[in-house]
Amino acid sequence: MTKNPSPPLIVKSAFSTGEWTVTLPWKPSETDARAMRLVVDARASASASLDVNAGYAVTSWGGAVTLDRLSLDVRESLSESLSQRTHSLAEAKGVSLSATSDQSDWSTGVSLDLVVRDVSAAVSTRRLQLIKELQGLFDDGAAPPHARSHGGSSAQKEAKTSVPLAFPPISMSVQLDTVGTLIVNDGEEDETIGVPLVEAAVLGLSASLTADADTRSGLRVSVNVEAQALVDFLNHRKGAWEPIVEPWRVRVGVDALIAPEKTSAPTKIGVKVVGVDQLEFTATEAGAVATAAAALALLNGVKASGSTTNADGEDVPSKAALQLQIKTRRQHHSYWLHNATTSPVEYWLSNSDQTSTTNGTRADRCGTVPAGERALLCFPDVKSRAAPRY
């Protein structure tokens, strides 16, 4: 009488972080203080199928990591005003990565699927300065002293780099809804983002990747990408986003054959770029001003040493950059409400809470305009085509 084989054993596990906050403080001087803050809300799961009849061999496995939210910002204490300013650097929402293998041996291949709903980054002069400070901080603490002073012999280094490259075949699919980079002027103390200037974004990106490596033929990689790219600027006089580069759909294909080490075979890389739509640029005076201000903000951030710029101290941006910054800050309040009557007038903007303010303290959303006076109207929730999150 033969014994029936036992059914496979399924093992599952799950893990959830909740919302974790990691803070890295540092002090570049005795009076200044900084703190990088990373907020993570993630969960992970894994499962495996074990063959009980074959010594619990793994027949298939799978895993997934979901990042509900990840945000990165830097807080700095202003010694002059005894206040704090928060600079939002990046945020990601709805990121999911899953990996599966249907066989018991890794050499049969791994399938990866990456889905990203929303990724955004904000860039400005001050943000670039803070990033340079962080980079220097990490560089100082990355390598231990003995590693810097004793680099090891060249034979040891050669032995480390000459390890044959081999891994199982990998197939990967990528789906990204929105990836946007917003270039801003640094705002006032109570502004987290600042005054928007230019935004570059990639929408609806879909990509596929296959990779296979062995010690004889080398590494073969094939990548196919299709996405829509655009560049917009915020017209502060109109309070609306206008295009610099109209939405342009493009396809990119890359095929590469990387020859293994210590062989005479050449490495071959082929790139093919095809524009599905016509590439269109829109040139306006307002767009040129915003583009110039964005370029100067990036240039000043790259060149600056990292200390706070001011009109009287060191690291002062060029006069043209200052003029553009002042102009865009002033035009950020796109509209005025003038009360030409003899009685006070109460107002509120759409979707604003009338009870959230008293005595007109929040003139950007709702308040009271005295007789003969006027109030600034600011629309901080203005939506761009690429990034409604801003």
C-alpha cells in the first residue's frame, strides 16, 4: 500500500510598521541647529510553499512591500528670529514592490512588479544647501578611520572586483502614475514649500526590464519605457499653471550586452528614442522669467557653501537672482480684493472654513476687508496638471 504524498506546507508572515519617524539632528555651528526627519508608513508580507515530501524544499515563494507614505524634510532653527522653518524635500505615496518565483531554484528566475502612485520632490536654493550639508555629514561618518588610512593591497582589491557576475534571470515591470520635481523660491518662515516656479514631471510611465547574466556571455539587459513628460511654470499674475513643454509622449528602448571581465568581447549598448507625439515648446515672457528664476535658484544652491544667504552677509546670490526672487514672491499673491464701499466686507474663498478665522487674521482664505481697504488673495492650493499634491 503506497502512502499518499503530503500536501505542500504554506508559510505566511506579515509585518506593519505603522508610522515611524526617524530624526537625524546636527549642528553646523553653535547658534544654528538642523534636523532631518524621515517619516515611514510601510507594511510587508511574505509567503513560501514547502514540499514536505522532499525535505521541506521550497517550491515557490513570494513577497511584497508596500510603502503607504514616505516623507523627507529638514527643520532648521533660525537663531535671529528664534523660530523654526521646515523644508519639505520629497514625498512618496502608494509604492508597492512584489517579487515571486514559482520554482524551487533561484536560477529559474524571479519576477518583480513595481507600482508607484505618486512621487514628488521640491528643489530650491536653500534645500540644495541643506542637502550638501547632509552629504558632508554622511561622508564624514561613512568610512571608519582604519578604512581610510589602510586601503588594502591592490591584489585584494583586484580579488574583490574579479568575482564572476551571475544571477538568475529577472523580469520586472514598472508602473508610475506621477513623478514630479518642483523648483521653488524659498518661502517665509511659515511656508513649508515656498513660492512655486517651474515643475517638470513624468506621467503614466510604464516600463519593462529583463536581465540575464552568466559567466560566459556576460550580462544582457533589455529595457523598454513609455511615458509622458511635461514642463510647466506658475504664472503668478494669473494664478495658474502654464506650459513650457506641452505634454509629450516618448518611448525609449535600451538593449545592452555587458561583456564579462577579462575577455576581449566588446560591450554593446543600443538606445532608441521615439517621440509618439509632436514636441511643442511655448515661449512667453512670464515663462522666461520663471525659467530664469528656477535656473538661478538651482545655480545658487549648487554654488553656495551651505550657510544661510542674506543681504548683508556672505554667500549672497547675484543681484539678478535676488530681483527675480523678490518679483516672484511679490506676485505670488495674484489677486487683490478692494473694498470701495463705506462698510466692512466679509469674504471667504471656495472650500474655506468661515469659522476658522477671527478679525481677518487669515486674509489669504477668508476674512474682513475694512471700508476703503484692500486684501491680498492667495491661492496656495493651486493645482498643476502634473502634481495636484502641491
